[in-house]
Amino acid sequence: MPTSSLLESDPDIHGCERESPQSDILTVAILDHLNEQTVISMDTLVCLMPQYTWSQIFYRIDQLSRCKKIVLRRHRFEYMLFSVHFVE
């Protein structure tokens, strides 16, 4: 599924806010990495995107998880991100 289709869903369906252009770029980057790997740890994602802070990435991951565009789970001491298609 193209990343753009995940961003175009109606924000009112899940109570998600509209994103600013800067956060759109971060969202696309996160979803692109997740589409490439299907499962990725948050630590790995942070290392792959040094232009963003840990808190910027975590905030966006939290929003994407609440909007059900990704699945966030803790595995032992690590947070793992899953594509929604992986979990289905």
C-alpha cells in the first residue's frame, strides 16, 4: 500500500489531527522505513533518522499508533513498530 494512501485517510475517523508539513515529512519517512522492513525497533528507526530527535520520532510514532496506522508493541526492553499489514 502506498504511503500516501495512509496519509490521505479522513482525520476525523480516528480523532487524529491534521499534520503540519514538517510532521508530514517525518510521518512519510517513518512509514517508508516501516514499509521497507515491516518490523523495526524504535532504536533502529532513531539511528536511521539522525536529523530528528528521539522525542520528535516518539511523538509521531505515538500519533500514528493512536490513529491505527502502525502497531507499537513493547518487546522486553525495546519498542517495536509493526506495519498494520504484518499484524493482520
